[in-house]
Amino acid sequence: MAAFGTIARRGGGWLPVIGVTALVGTATTLALPTVLGHAVDAIVAGTGSERWLAWTAGLIALSVAVNLVDVYTGAICVADVTAWLRERLVRKILAVGHRGATRFDTGDLVSRVTGNAADAAQAGPSLVTVGTALVPPVGSLVLLALIDLWIAVAFLAGLALVALVLTAFTRRTSDVIGRYQQVQGRLATRLTESLAGARTIAAAGTTDLEERRILAPLPELHEHGSMTWRVLSRSGGQAALVGPLVQVVVLGTGGLALVAGRISAGELFAAGQYAAIGAGLGGLTGVLNRLARARAGVRRIGEVLAEPGMDYGRSAVPDGPGTVELRGVTVCLGDTRVLDDVHLTLPGGTEVALVGPTGAGKSVLAAVIARLMDPDAGVVTLDGVPLPELHHDALRAAVGVAFERPVLLGDTVGEAISAGRDAIGVDTVAVLGVATATRAHDFVSRLPDGYRTTLVDAPMSGGEAQRLGLARAWPARRLLVLDDATSSLDMVTEMQISRALSEHHGDRTRLVVTHRAAVAARADLVVWLVEGRVRAVGPHRRLWDDPAYRAVFQ
Amino acid sequence: MAALWRRPLASLAAWSVPETLPTMVSGLAIARALDRGFLAGRPLVGLGWLALLLAAAAISAVGARRVYLHLGDLVEPFRDDLVRRVVGGALRRAVAREPDDGAVARLTHQVEIVRDSYGGMILVLRNFLMLLVGAVVGLSSLAPVILLLVLPPFALGCALYVASLGLATAAQRAYIRSDERLATAAGTVLAGTRDVVACGGEEHATGMVTGPIRQSAAAERRLAGVGAVRTLCFAVGGWLPMVLVLAAGPWLLRRGLTAGAIVGGLTYVLSGLQPALSAVVQGMGGSGLRFVVTLGRILDASGSAPDSVTVPDSVTVPTGHAGLASNGRSPNGRAGGWLATGYELRALSLTFAYGPHAAPVLRRLDLTVPERDHLAVVGPSGIGKSTLANLLCGLARPDAGTVLLGGVPVRRLSADRLVATRVLIPQEAYVFAGTVWDNLTYLRPTATPAEVHLAVYAVGAHLLVTRLGGWRAELSPAELSAGERQLIGLVRAYLSPAPVAVLDEATCHLDPAAERRAEEAFAGRGGTLIVIAHRMSSALRARRVLVLDGVGAAVGDHDALMAHSPLYRELLGHWRGAADEGRVPSAVGRSDPPRLLRDADRLDPGTRPRLRDDPREVVADGAGAQIELGRDLLRRRAVRSEA
């Protein structure tokens, strides 16, 4: 819960204001019945009513004023903290890198950034208001006791009843809502499946059948939904009885005190109001609910913030051919040991193919070599320098990665290639150069606005996206990692790109993850990975003698 | 729908009446208890009046129970209707190939917002009316003069609130919009975390999100201002009446009002008017606005999807398809006045572009696929192979030209007829949560176990079915790999009664051996097989090959294409050359890369059929001329290119 404190404190200057206004607001709420009672008595007595009237008006004005400030500052504080949390989350997720993507779904992360961050930002204000929300019932009790002890006892008995109703209600609702959400999740899953299979459904003409399949749990949802209303109806009925019951018991006890001459008519009125304040069910549940949501939000955010981020050093990349060395590299994702004590050297300036069956850990090895994630154990060096010691900009300028399914970012096709790097601006010769080398220029030039076409307006096939992804990684100076990055390209285009790769930038080290024998045959060296371990390293021609190696490509 | 609402609404209103009782009685009972009971020294009378208050509460509690139940009867059917709309709309849009990523969020998040706020809104309105009626009736029976004092400021407060609603709505809309923009930006960037890190664009990517984050915060601050305005409205409508009653107190007493009456009057303000106003100000401002905005969004997004795939006005033809194994031929039928004969596919001058400005991916393509043909479609990625599959299957409308299936325009065939004649297996296989059996027999629910067994074995999915636990096992799509999903989709298509099977890279996630087995199964299934090829080996197994190169198209058998299609030679050459590089001469020849020899005819003696001269084999070029792909044509083309 340390994070809860941090987030709560982030409210900073606003929190004292919120605290003070909440306290003053509570004080006016508590004082008002007494002052009103005095005013009533003064009116009945016919003397001094002006003074009490002035007090009343003053108190009401104060109450309105603090309420205004409270509402406003509370919202402002939450807005500021939310923005701060969201930015921090996004930075953290980006700093965690590839490992985070294996832990959290994108949709899940987005819901943390949008929804949970806003909930968590309530931490400070909700903590303050929980403190001050306790004051009215407690204060009412004290003030009731001051008016008359018996009234206070009657009130306490009433409060116990209120607490009973409250706990029963929360328990019942959380059960029912849990079941409701389960059914809802089933519906959502079915819809997701069908949307993914839309083309099959279109071809099979089974839209109506699918609709029935997805909606099959709907009656169950209806049933659980109705259950929530039954729970509400029970609790609502109890609340409708319990509130007035407490008030009547207090008033009855007070009436007897009035007959006995212990209190005045005004004090009886005040007692009734205090009872009403104390028995107010909604206020406390609302506040507790808000705190609970804030805590849940903080926990969800904390899970992301607790992930270890990648720190970068200050070193520049030393002169060298681009030799990559791995010593004892081990990576665990969840319970699986994806890479197991990998020792490997990629000689500078060579093209190395990385092959192996699906699930051998090729992509993870590529990610570790490009420092998209840090290994759990072992070290990766580039020309003798461990990757974590390299400066962020130096590392990313030296190492580039292209993926099988690149995610293109930016508004336009040009921005997707330059990816925010100042070195190559949009629409410059540099963009044109990399796009030509990766054969992306062919289809980009056919788009309505060329490189300024927005990504939304440029629906791309897998191969076209791959070419843009390649263009984005192309400027890397020392090491270029292609993680199955040409798998959707036809052989001709792949051949052309491969020619450009070795002709124009022969001095860079290239690591190519591939399933194609042709690519492996072209490489200077092949690394054969099986179940997270290096099975063999050597030229394709030599490895080809091994039937198990040939099976990789069959 | 309206009829569905009327009954629960009437019951709701009826059961709300008892709930006005406590408010109505409260001031009066307290006033009488004081004046005639406790102040008059008669405690029993006082307690009696208070008991009346309790009785009112008990009656109202019964009412409250019923009210919530009837509210459920209103809200739950409303939610059901919304869920149906969202699901139906999303599904039809997806089938019409209109991307729609918000559907699941609408189903879970937005529908729930509407459900909650709908119920909340009804409650708020009801509470407002209940409390107001209770307070007004009670006050007029206790002391009508107080009513005259408190109603004007209360009305003023309400009026101010209504006047501020425009401002509030605008702020709320801006807030929701900024929230959506933030979700979109965050979704884009977070989906690309790996890519952002890889090109060192963390700052740039953070910047893409911080803009919307700040806009969202600004919108939230604007909402804070709205909250302040609401507080002011409450001060005028809720607290001003109170001050007025007190100020008029001495004057009221002089007019003969009792102390009890004044206390009762104050009670009506505090427990009637104030809660009524705060219910509306807080309830309507929040949930009412959310209701309107979110419901509008759901209805917009789930509205009428375009009538997509098939043309409804066509005449349904009898589909007494006898099953493939028997003769592989579907019965003749009439459609829209046309006589549909068999299942020969013909594309006539087919043209298709993704948009009005885009260069067409298919230009005046002519193609004939006779019954029982085995055609492979090859070409560079993004050249329009999947589009061709969609057009041939009647899933997309060409910009020009026609597809004839059995001699009838494919888009004039009824949905039933279409489904009975052709089956399309896309790259992304559809697998749903359900039993293995249901997934396999999706396109042929009447299949017998023997037929399913045969199909599973033919396609090579028997190991998968065993691993999943047999036919009756429930399968969970998330636990299947892409290749396993494709196997399920292939078995399903194999079982389909349709004689024409179109595999659109449907085996791309299988390894080459599994791909070979699946394709051979389909080739031996009877009927027509069209394979959009992912690997060139698929082309070598086919009887004929269609080569698309973006400008023109060439169709023919392997030898003809080797002789006359440079692109085909290049595609095959690279593929074969690549394999040759991997080939190491060896004394025993054991390490020859299998099936990569020079003579195409030796490749797959089992499945590659003898070449045959088919006079219907045609080729189309960019100019749209339909020419016989005979030796003379190719000679002509060769001459032209030399010239």
C-alpha cells in the first residue's frame, strides 16, 4: 500500500484545502441543527430571534462556500493526479519494453491507463473524505449526548441496526454482481470469437446462427441482472424502514425528555436532525465505495509500476565491426524457461540466420540481442560493451529491429518510417532512401498522398506493413535484427531486399530469424535453436547433413 | 418495445405513491406531536403521532421493495435489447468487412453504463416527484403560508439548474470525447511498445499520448466548474427557503402559527425539498447525461449495417445436393430466371479497386475454372489474391465485370445456394468455444461420425482431435495455435457439401508436410479446388496456375507458364534456387532436399495430374483482351515483347 500513500500525497497542495473544507463543511453540518433549534426557541420565546437568524444565515453561507471550494478543488486535484499517473504509466510501460508485452494484453494496459488511473487518482481525496465522513455520525452522537443522554443511547441502538443492514447489503451485492459479470464475460468472448471469424461466417452465410450462438447466455444474464434488483429491493426496503425508525426512536425519547422538562422544543428539533445525519446510509457507503475503487485502481496500477524498467547507461558505442556476444543468457517468461544458458557470438559484419522450430525461443533471443528486454541472467555485449551500459540514443541508433508483424505508429506513412527520430525527418531524402532499399517506395508512391497519406487511409497487406517496418529499422548502423520480417513477402521482393541488405550495408551485422531454407543458405552462419538452447552453429551447407536440421524447414 | 415499458412503468408509478407518505407525514406528525403531545404535557399523544410516522415508513418500505423489482422489469429488458443490437450490429458489420474495434467495449462497458444510468435516472426522477409531492401536500395541510414562502426560491433553484444543463452537457460530451481519444492514442502506442522501444522512439510515443492526457485533464477541470455551478443552484433552491422561513418566523407566530408548525415547516424543507433538489442536481447531471451520450453512441455504432453479402431478391433454388463423394456435382437449379448448371466458375472482365483513387488490384480479369479443376493462384503479396477469392465467392462486389457460378451471376444466387456450392477457408480460421464436434460440423451439421472421421483423417487433424480429447471435448480457441485452428477450419471445409473449395492461404501456418497432406486431401475430395498459394509448392501440386502480377494475369499449366511467364519463372526459380543452395552433393544422395528437383513432373507424381490441353484456358492482359493461351498466343506475346 506504499503506492497508495505516494499517489495520495501527489494531491499535494490541494489536499490540505480539501481536508479543511471537508472539516469546515462537517462542522457547519453539525452546528446547523443546534443553531436552528436555538432560532426556533428564540422565535417561540419572541426574543433574540434576529441574532440566531444571523447565525443561521452565516452558517448556511459558510456551508455553501466550503462546499463550492470542496467540489471544485476535489475535481481539480483528481484531474491533475490522473494526468500525472497516466503519463507515468505510459512511460513505465515503454521502459519495461518487450517483457511487459508478454505479461499484459494491450487492452488490459489501456484500461489501466484510462480507467484505473482515474480511480487511483481518487486516493488522496477519498482518504480525506473517509476521515471526514466519519465525523458527522460521531459528532452527532456527541452532540446528542450533550442534549440528552437517553436520546444518544436510543440513537446508538439505531446505528447498530444501520451497520447491520449495510454489511449485509455489500455482501449480497458483490456476490450477485460477480456472477453477472461472469456471464457478461462469456458473451464478450463469444462476440470476440465471431468477429475474428467474420470472413468464414460471411462465406458460410451463418450470421443468424452466430447471432443466436453469441446471445445464448443472454437469458442467464437477464436472470442474474434481475437478481441484482431483487437484492436492491430487499435492501432498499430495509433502508426505507431503518432510517425513519432511528429518527422516530430518537424523537420519541426526546419527546419524553421534553415532557419531563429536560430539553426545549428547539433542542428536540435539533436532536431529530442529528439522528437524520447519523443514520444517513448513502453518504458512508458512497465514500467507502470510492475508497475501495481507489485502492483497487492503485493495485492495478501498482502491478505495472512494479515491473522492472530498463535503465540505460551513458556509454557511446565503441568503434568495432558490430560483434555481438552472449554469455550465459537465460530468460524466463512466467514459469517457462524460454532461453537456457545461451552462449553465442555473432561475428561483426556477417549475416547470421537464426532458425529453429516454433517455440524454440528465436524471437526472445532476437529481443534480448536488440535489448528489447533484459535477460534474467547473463550478459549481452555489442563490440565488448554490455548493452545496459550503452546510452539510450546510442544503442537505438546502432541497433535496429524489424518484425514479422510491425505495429506502425504515427499519423502518416512517412511518420511511420521515421518513427519520431529527428535524424530522419518525414519526407526527407533519408526516408526516400530507406523506403527504396526496402521496396516500400513501390507501393507508397501509389498511395493517394504518397508519404503524407495517413495510416488510416492506407490499408496495408502484411507484406506492405513488413516493408514499412523494415524501412523503419533500416538506418541502424551496427546491427540489424530481422525477426521473421520478410515472411509475408513474396520471394522476388525478399530477394531484392536481401540484395540491398548485403550490397549497401555490408558492414553491418545482420541477424535474420527465418523459416526459409533459402535465407539460411544465404547467411554466413546459421544458429540453430532448439528449446531455448543452441543446438548447433555453422554454415547451412554443413548443418544440412543433419536430418533433424532439414526437418526445421519441412 | 413501448408496450414492454408501459406496464412496469405504470406499476412503478403506482408503487411510488406509498413512498411519498413519510415525507408527507413527517412535518405534520412532528408538528402535532410537539403541539398536542410533548409541549402539551401529553406524552402518549406525542408518541402516537410519532407512531404514525413509523407506520408511514413501514408502508413506504413495502412500496420501495416493489419499486426496485419493477425497476428491474424495466431495466433488464432494455439492457437485453441493447445487447442484441450491439451484437447484431457488430456481427453484420464484421461480415460486411467493415472494421469495428469498439464492439466488445460497447457490449461490456457502455451497455452497463446505460443500464446503470437508466435505472438511476428513473429513480432520481421518481424521488424528485415523490419528495416534491410529499412536501407540497404536507406543507399545504400544515401551513399553506409557508408553502408560499419556500416554493419561489425552490423553483428559482430548479430553473437555474435547468439553465445550466446546456453548459453541463457540453462539458460532459467534451470529457467523454477526450476520454475516447485518450483510449485510442494509448491503444495505438501500447500495442506498439515493442516497436517503440526497438526504434528508440519512447519520447515520441509518450508525446503521442500526453497530448490526449492533458486534453482529458482540461476537460475534467471544466467539469469541476460545472460542479461548482450545480452547488450554487442547490444553495439557491435548497438553503434559501430555509433562511426565508426562519426570517419570517416572528411574523408567522404573530399570524397565529404554532412553534410546532414552524418546526414542521423546516422539516419539510430539510427532508423534502432539499433531497428532491439534490437528487435531480446530482443524479440527472451525472447519470442522465451519461445515459443520453452513451446511448446515442451505442445506437449510432450498432445502427443498420449495410445489407452485405448476398442479394436477397434472388429466387431460391432447390438445394438437394447429393453430397460430394457420389458425383461431385450439384443439381441444376433456376436462379432469378437463369438456369444454373453445375459449378463451373467464370470471371468475366473482373475489375476491382480498394477505393476510387486507388489503382485497381484486378483489371479486366477473365478466368474460367471448369468443374473438378485444381487451380493455384500465385503472385507477390498484396497483389489482390484474397480479393479475387472474395469476388469468386460472391463476398465482394466487383467494380466492373461479373463472376458466373454455374452460369449464373454469383451475386444473384441465393445465400443457401451459394453456401451449398462453394466454401471459402480464409487464412484466419474461425474457431469458437464449443465442442470439437460442433466446430468440425459447422458447415454440415448433419454429418455422420463416419464422415467426420474420414475428413479428420484425410486432412491430417486426427492427432489434434485426439490431443483435444475427442469430438465431445470442449475446446477453448485461445489455447489453439494458429496452425491448429487452420486444421479445424480445413476439416470443416472438407466436410462442407459445397463442390467448390477455395483455400485462401488456409494452410500458411501449417508446416510444409502438413500443408501437403491437407492440399492432397482437398485435391482428392472431388469437386473444384482453388488454392491461393502461400508457398510455391502449392502451385506445383495444382493442375493449372494463375499468376497475378498487378498488371496482368496469366493462366496455364506448369510447362506453359515456365515457358512464357517471367514472373512465374522468377517465383519458382527463387524458390527452387533457394532450395538448391541448401542442397549438398553427397555420395549417397541421401541429403538431397526432397521434392526440389528440376523436373516439375517428377515433383509430385501422385498428385500432379498429367498436363492436358484445355481450350478454355485463357489469359488476360492489361488491355483486357481475352486471348487463347495456346502456343500461338504466347508466340504473339513473345514477338510483341521483342518488338
